[in-house]
Amino acid sequence: MLTPLSIITGYCEAVQAQNKHSLEPFTAKALEEISVQGTHLSQLVDKLADFNKVFAITEQNLKKQSVELKPLIKESAAKAL
């Protein structure tokens, strides 16, 4: 999935760089939007892949147990600050 996205965004950047002053405004805007959205989609794919890795590891190694919430919240809040 990432390879086609990389090709698309790379091609858009190349066309933009080579034709910076000769593109019609609509075409320049369309290429910019394709590049921006391609980059955004690539980031989403990366996050989804990371999530799937974490989910697969967690699902296999997850142990359910009771916990006291108050100390857990205090510890988490202390680390966040």
C-alpha cells in the first residue's frame, strides 16, 4: 500500500517542481491536494500497521486482573506531569 502512495506523491512533487511556473492554477492546486492527501493517507496506513502490531502482541499476552483504580490514576497522573 505504501509503495503506490510513495510513487503518487513523488510523481506529484516531481511534476510540481519541473512545472512550477507553467501550471494552470487548477492543476497546481490539484497536484498539491493529491500530494497532501497522499502523505496523510500514508501516515494513516503507518498508524494502522502499528496498531495491528500492538493489537496482535497484546491479544496474545493479555492477562486480565483486577486493579485498584485510585492508585493507578494517581500514578498515571504523576507520570503525565
